[in-house]
Amino acid sequence: MRIKDDMKQAALFEATVKLVNEIGFSASSVSKIAKEAGVSPATIYVYHKNKEELIVSTYIDIKQDMSRAVLEGFDPTLPIRDIFQNVWLNMFAYISEYRNYVQFTEQFASSPYNELVNHQEIEKYFKPVIAVLQRGISQKIIKDVDFDILATFIFYPILTLSNARLCRTVKLNDAMIEKAFTLAWDAIKL
Amino acid sequence: MRIKDDMKQAALFEATVKLVNEIGFSASSVSKIAKEAGVSPATIYVYHKNKEELIVSTYIDIKQDMSRAVLEGFDPTLPIRDIFQNVWLNMFAYISEYRNYVQFTEQFASSPYNELVNHQEIEKYFKPVIAVLQRGISQKIIKDVDFDILATFIFYPILTLSNARLCRTVKLNDAMIEKAFTLAWDAIKL
Amino acid sequence: MRIKDDMKQAALFEATVKLVNEIGFSASSVSKIAKEAGVSPATIYVYHKNKEELIVSTYIDIKQDMSRAVLEGFDPTLPIRDIFQNVWLNMFAYISEYRNYVQFTEQFASSPYNELVNHQEIEKYFKPVIAVLQRGISQKIIKDVDFDILATFIFYPILTLSNARLCRTVKLNDAMIEKAFTLAWDAIKL
Amino acid sequence: MRIKDDMKQAALFEATVKLVNEIGFSASSVSKIAKEAGVSPATIYVYHKNKEELIVSTYIDIKQDMSRAVLEGFDPTLPIRDIFQNVWLNMFAYISEYRNYVQFTEQFASSPYNELVNHQEIEKYFKPVIAVLQRGISQKIIKDVDFDILATFIFYPILTLSNARLCRTVKLNDAMIEKAFTLAWDAIKL
DNA sequence: GATGAATGAGTGTTCATTCAT
DNA sequence: CATGAATGAACACTCATTCAT
């Protein structure tokens, strides 16, 4: 038995992201993805059980990649504000470099595919950040609000700022990223 | 000749929203929508040029409806904070009653269909709110930040809070809505 | 009861010819023909039993019109050659003025619709010409060949010369028409 | 992987010719052709880009086949009359054996599909015959008339004689073919 | 492992026709 | 007489997937 070809695996990943971003889930047929990746449609079924699994696994791969990038240089001993600021900067760096990945996850998250993934599994990747949030609440640094509401104000705006339309009209520079972080921090801090 | 049936028009609207929310744009075929609405697939083409136009017009109808609801009782003579609080309360009322509509618009906004609508046309509906925002900035009540960033922190979190998962786990009560508004206001206020 | 509107009848005739010539029988749908004629699709069914009858009756109308034109000035007392020359000239005059009608009949004749018309009925219109042909044979002026073969050489080339492609590249002038008639006559004369 | 099946290709060709002759282009739907050929409608799209290409390629295949048959035993050293007589005999032999193919080309030629083929490409197949025609003119054996008019009298009558109705009523025998050729030759010879 | 051929099921859309007005 | 609304049936075509190689 030959070994599965990592190049093909990667080509399929990139082709899936690219096509879904360009033409949406609906129009991204298996054969179009195969052609974009330079393989036969049948080959996709060597690597993935079916189309659904191809798309869901692409999403999970991105989320894993994203969490690794976001937690880079994570230091729980720093002041809480600095920890969050570091997370923001990592996030923006990631978004700048891999905007297409983020765009894919946004489309995915608001599609019915979203129901097929184990979100607890994915939240696990971001656990350290959540822990800091909880520490902040107990230390009366962060508002004592339902966790989901806090998350909405810290994490969601970052994603939104990466929106295609926004990023096209506003080229985000360091000063603006700073300011944006200030808004997020003001929202959650006590 | 028969006259166009408003009941059919409305049934198509509801069927489109329902199906897209349940199974996504991709799987919401014209014939499924027709069956859900209780009409023949061909009848859809009496009311809409094609599937795309059916979906886009559904989106626009919702956005119009939403803006009407959000601006209810809008009073530009009130203090700025009160104006925004009113918008929030309207928004939440709308989301509570028509969560399915909001869910539809979210999925729509991150799909390629989004590129087909004239967003300036839609933003027009929300013009009064935007004007207040600008007044707040010039009166040094609101942070002098790029408008898109402010919007990200005021409007988008509301939508996110309507997220299916969140709303399922957390039943938002009046106290929480107040708190959530506080976060938004703290983010943008000077 | 109002009287059927001759204007509408004529508009339908012209619309049918025009559309069939431009896009063929297949693509000439009832509703397109109706739109071209400026009436409702339903109105067509006031004047014609169905689409088939609309097209067949259009064909028959043209054939009748054509026979009237071709036999103009028909004089059986003239020499046989002159009679045929007169028919040719009439035919060319007709083709020049109503090329679109001729084009329609050609397409019709090689389509399965052709089986639906009573050809003996139509040949009747051209009976005088056929009689002259038979007289020519018995007077040893015209070759004693099966009638269908003779007809092939006299009448068919005229139609072919009206072919769109040909008429585009060659503008038929009087001299050429004369020459073309000479070929036809040489073919059948003894 | 499986290899493309020549049997299927041929079955599609025959099914297309048969159906178009029987019910016309319009009524010859892709699924009917597929059923007649004993394949799935989807399979047609393995062999042809779309319906149009299926029909046009069927036409071109026939024309190529026909030219091969017509030029059989072509000998430019023979007297010009003999060359043309040979072409006629080949043509009739072809028409007798493959009347359905010829019928298809006639219907095709007067349909809008006709505009989709490169006619110069097809005329190329018949180039040797055209060359002889031109030689005949310069040697004062053939009338000095526009080439298109000559062609109308030599080639088209043959096709017309293959007409379904005619061939049904008149069984063309060798003597009649001879006579018919005489008419054609008398038409063009000086 | 990798693939192009093959397909049943489905797509969005248009059709000829009927119906209520 | 005239019509736009309405539709079942059909259209050309694409889909996700399987299969033989």
C-alpha cells in the first residue's frame, strides 16, 4: 500500500477553502473542488468519506491552526489586560495572513454545517483564554456578566473586522488595531 | 384573469426563511421551497425572476422590516445614551419575536449572495442611527474611532447574541439585556 | 361577441415567422411568440387550437400567398419557355420581398411538421404550372422524365438560391437571374 | 478506471439521427436520445459538452462520412463529364444506403444549428470536386456562371431526390439515375 | 492509491396549456 | 374577446457518489 499523498491532502484543503470563498458551499461541487486541486473527483473519496466530511474537516483544520496561532506567546503570568492584548495581536496577524481561512470559517459557522461539529471540542483549543477570563471576573477586573456575552464583545468584533468589505475600505494599521482593542477592553473591564 | 395572490407571496417568503434556516441555501431547492409554501415550483417564477432573486428579495424584505422595528419611537432629542438604549431594546424585541428572520440574514450576509445586494441602499434605512453616532463623536461623548469599528461594537454583538446556540442555552432576560447594553456603551463611550 | 381582431391575427403570423427564422421551432415558445406579437399567451388559443396548429397554418398561409404571387400574369397561350421564365421572375420577386417567408417554409418543409399538412392541397395551387409541364413533355419540348425529377430541377434551385448564406454573399441581379433560368431550362428542355 | 466505450459513442450517434428524423430537433430531448441509445442522460455529457454539441458533431460526422463515400474512385484524369457522373453515382449509392443520414443533414441545414458549424471546414472535404468545376469553366466545358449557382444545380438536386416523399413514391433505378444526371449535366454544360 | 467513466437523483428553469376574471 | 395567474410535465444539465481498472 502506497502512503497517502500529503500534497494531495493539502491541495484539497486549499481548493476547498478557495472555492467555497469564491462561489459558496452550494456551488462548490466535488468535481469543481477536484479540478481546482488537480485531482480526480474519485480521489477525494480516498481522503474523505463524503463531501460533508471534506468540508467539516476543512473547518476543523482551520480552527486548530487558528488556535495555535492565537495562543502563541501566551503567558498566564502577565497582567490580564496584556494577555488579551497579545491574543488580539495574534488574531490580527492571523487574519491578515490567512484572511481566506477566516472567511471560510465565518461562512461555515452560519451555515447548517455548523451543527455537525462538536463545538466543545473546538472550544477546548481556546481553553487557556477562557480561564483567564474567569480569573479576571473573580479578581473584579472584568465585568461579572454571562460568559457568552463577554465572548461576544471580545472575540466576535475581531472576526467582524476581518470582513471582506470592511477590510477593503479600511486598511487596518497598528494604531487602529490598538484603538479597536481599547474598545473591546473598555467593554468588558470593570 | 386571476389576480396575484398575496397569500402566495407571503407563503413563499416564510417557506424560504424556514427552509434556508433549517437546511441552508444549498439544500433549499426551488422545488422544496415550493412544496413548503404549498405552490407549484413554476409558480415561484410568477413572483420571482429566479432563485437568486427570490432569496435576495427575501433578505431585503427582512432588512426593511427590521429597520422599521428598530427605529420605533426614535427620538433624536433624547440624550445619546438613551437613543442607543432604545435601539437596543427594539432590536432585542425584534430578535426575540423574529429570531428566524435574523438567522436568515446572518447566513445570507456571509454567503456569496451578499455581494448581490446594494448595501448602501440598506444602510439608508439605518441612517438616523448613524447620524446620532456622528453627533456623539463631535460632542466628545463617543470615541473618535473609524465608523466601521464603532459599528462593529454596537450593532454586531446584538446580532451575535441572537445566535441560535446562545439563545438556546441562555434565555436573555431584561437584566441581561441591560448589562449587555452597558458593555456596548462602555466600548464606544469616551 | 366582439369580432376577432385581424390586427392580432396578422401580428401573430408575423411574430411566428420572425421568431422561427431567428431561433428555430424548438426555441419559439408560445409565450415568446405572444410577447413578440404584443398579446397574451392565452390570446393565441383564441385564434389557434394549439401551437402546432399555429405553425402549420402559418405555413399554409405563406404557401397560398406564394402561389398567388407566382401565378401573377400567368398566360397559358405563351410559348412554354416564356411561361416558365415568367414563373421564375415572379418567384424571384417574391423571394426578394418576402425572403423571411420563404426561409420559414424551407425550415418547415424539412421538419416533422411537414408531415402534418396535406401536400396535395398545396400542390393544387400550383396546378396550372404543372399542366404546362405536362404539355411540354407531350409536345417533345421538355424531357420525358419522371415529373418529380423535373420539378427538382426547376423549382428547387429557386428556393436554394434564396438561401440566407447565398443571398448574403451574392446579390442576385437581373443578369444572374436570367442565367440561372437558362440553367434550369437547359436541364429540362429536350 | 473504465475506458470510454466506442459502442456507446456509436449508439448515441445512431439514436440522435433516428430521433431527429422521426420527431425533429425540438422534440428530440436529451433524455429521449439517451433512452434510445440505451444509456443514462448523464452519460451523454461524458461524450458531449451539451445537446448542441451532440447534434452539431453528429452532423459533422455525417458530412465527413458522406465526402469519403462521394470521392471514392475519384480520378481527375478522366473527362470532366465522367468525373461528375462518378460523383453522382457515389452520391446515390450513399443516399440509398444511408438515407436517414442525408435526411438528418437536410433538416440540420435549414435549422438554426446550421449557423454553428464552420462551413468552410466542411466544404474542404469536397474540394477536389470544386476544383474540377473550375477547370471545366476555364476549358469552356461548363457554363461561366457564379459558382454558387452551378453548385445549386449539381449538388442540391441530388439531395432533394433523396427526399423522403419522393423516394417513397419513386424507387430510383439505374436508368432514372442516368436520366437525372443528364438533366444536371445539361444544366451546367456549355 | 488513483482515476475517468458512468449514473440515478436531483437541480433551476421553461413549456404548452387552462382557468378565473 | 382578452388576459395574467397558475401549473404539471418536461427540459437541459449537474450532482455526489460508485465502480472497474
